[in-house]
Amino acid sequence: MNTYELNRRQALVTAGMGALSLRMPGMVMGRDKLDTSGNAVAAEKSCIFVLLCGGPSHVDTWDMKPNAPDTIRGPYQPISTKVPGMRINEMHTELAKFTDQFTLINSMTHPGGISNHFDAMHNLLSGQSAKRVQQGVTDDQPYLGSFVAKHNPSKRNIVSNAWLIKCVGPPVFCAPNIGIGGYLGSAFAPVFIGSAQNHPAMDNFTPPPIYDLGDPARLAQRRKLLGSIESNSLAKDARGVDWADLREKGYEAMTRPEGRDAFKLDLEPAKVRDRYGRHPLGQNLLLARRMVEAGVRFVTVNGWTGQAPHDTAGPPSSSWDMHGGNMGMGNAFGDGSYGMGFCLPRLDQALAGLFSDLKERGMMDNTLVVVTGEFGRTPKVLTQQPPGRQHWPKCFSAIMAGCGIAGGQVFGKSNKHAEYPTSHPIRPEEMAATIYHALDIPLNGPQNNSGISRPITTGKPVMDLFG
């Protein structure tokens, strides 16, 4: 059976049996929540999480130290922005116009000193600082998007948790639990969309087959047949009525046009697509915005900026792993695929496009945007040629915006060489708790279907980040 038939048959089963009964990745459907008075309320908040795989240099982007020795500060100069006192890399000319829309955090830290991609990414995405494996037991902590899919599943889309695009190349760049949903199970794992050979910046981009239900007439006929068979037996059974109601929710979500239409980027005005940038990161962020509008709750966007035309070396998943000649990646300050001269302008264009678009469409109040890598880079430039920087988990930067996050502030501070935070350190635990708080996800109580109480994170929300 090919992939198309598999997804089509799974989707048909969902329409006939109820989406919650089917444990395929990302396919969970939500019910209305109740407020304190018992009235139904909708959970409409979503998150676009931009993961800059590889770990961008905080010293060269958002926590620049122009007064440090040249062996620390690198070749770039900071520029003024819309917010007095907030200065960022000189190549962020567009992002500088939108600094009033976000908080810049310069005190992110992994206190455990995790310096490999695998564990640092796991800790960041799971909201914890402990080592992933302790005493021979593998950590099965779910990731941010899985908890969001569990507590605030979409009521308008068969996908609640998505990932654009899955990291490829050596497994060192892929966090261990991204595709399994951890102890919550595969139903809460993300649906992976796109690849290095199939992404929305390409003219022949092909959407995932999960939304293709085949012949609509045959699906409607099956729905009618199942309804007629169940009508007599279910009418006398309250549990059966709930089952039928859930089945109808699944059918409605699959047959609504929003999910499929989100992938029709050609419906966007050319000027909007150009604003994001006609490259993988820009068009994936545009797709993420369209998916959020279509009801997807959590969209992780791989920060891959594409490959430079003259430099196609390296896996298309880790643009920001800029070691320089130390690992054969070219000049970290150059214009190759692993060079800030190539990557930073694309990041600048894509993020500015996203913030501009969300603001114009009135989506900032209900869309949380998080931009970060799994760690930073060594404050000291490596001496080998061409130059680069090593992994640095002790201090790095992040951007947060939307869902009540204050705009126009710099939060936290590092020492004069950006080696470690000197005020308001934020660990993965606090980052995760802040994300959950912004999205109205409960931090306490049972987290899995068996009712076993395990903490979603041990951190507390950083309330000073909110306006």
C-alpha cells in the first residue's frame, strides 16, 4: 500500500469512527471547553515556534558586544531599531522596524551545560534541563506541540501539531522525541510537512496527502450509510450519542476547506510572498501563518534558510551550526550556506514579513511567536581559518511576541562578553512554562490518558515578559 492510500484510508476511518479513537500523528479533535460558569469557550490561541537548528551566535545577532575585543565581537556592528536602546545586527534592517512588536531575551541558558545538539534540543523542546538519559532510563517527556495538541486540540482542522520541515541529514540535529509524542502517544506527535526537496518556496510544492480524502461523493455516501446503521442503536445510549457526535466533528474537520486551502500559497498576493522572501524559511513562515489561520494550534518551523547557489554542502536542516573551518563549513561570517552573510538577511526578511503580516491581519493577540536556537555560540571566535564559533549552552538569545507578550523590551542581560546571564536567567523550564501560560495550557494536573500526574514542566511562567 502506498503512502497516499494509507493516509486516505486512515482519514476515512477517522470520518467513520471518530478522530480521538485513531492514534495517528497529530490527528486529535477538540471539544468546546467550559468556563467557571459552565459556558462553552473556544481555545483559539496558536503558536509559531521558529527553531533555528544548529544554534545561532547570540554575539553576532541579538546580544552584540561592540566594545569587546575583536576576538569576541566579530566583524559586525549593531544598528539602532524602532525601540530606543534595543540594538541588533546591522543586517537586520527590516526586523529593526518591528522591534516594538516583540521582547528580546538575552539571558537564555542551559544550566546543565548541555553542549550537543541532540540533548540541548530535547531540553529546549521538552521544557527541562536534566540530562535526557539518567540511570539507563530514556526520557519520554513530550514536546511543546504535543502538550498543546492534547490540551487545546483544533476544532477546525484534523492537524493540531505540525512541523515544517523535519530536520534531515545526520540524526545529531534531530531531537529524539520529535516524531513520537513522548508518553502522550503518537496521536499528539506532529505531522511533518515538506522536505528539502519539497518545500513551499518551490513551484511544484506538494501538500501532504493527509488532507486528500479521495472522492468526496463516496465519502459522503459512507457517512450516510454509517449514520443509518447506527441511528437506532445509538439513540438509546448516551455513550453512543457522544461517539456519533465525535465522529461528526472528525468528519467536519476533514471536509472543511481550510486545512487544504492553507497550502494554496498562490492565493497570496505576490507582494506578500515577496515580503516573506522566496526562500525556504520565508515561505515556510508564510505557510505557518496560513496553517494557524486554518486552526492548527502549534507549528514548529525549521529555521533552514536554504542553500547558497554556490555552496550546496551540508544537510538542509542546520543553517545555524556555524563552526567555520573547524568542521569544513566555510566562513561563519561569509556568504555560504553556513555563513551569516547568507543566513542573516534571509532570517531578517522572513521574521519581518511574519510580524508585519500578523499585525496587519490582527493576529498578534492570539498568535504566540517564539524564535530561538537550541543554544548559542562561543563568545570567542575560533582561531582556525576560516573562522567560526563552537556550541555555547551557557547563554543565548530568543525572541517572543504575541499572546500578551510585551513589545519593545529587552529582558535579561549577559556579562560583557555574553558568556553567561547576569540577570533574569531563563532556563528551558521557564521558557516552556511561559509558552504554556501564554496559550492557556494548565501547568498542573494529570498529563496523560491514564491520569498519572507528571509535571508538564517544573518551571514557572516569567510574568515580566507580559505587557
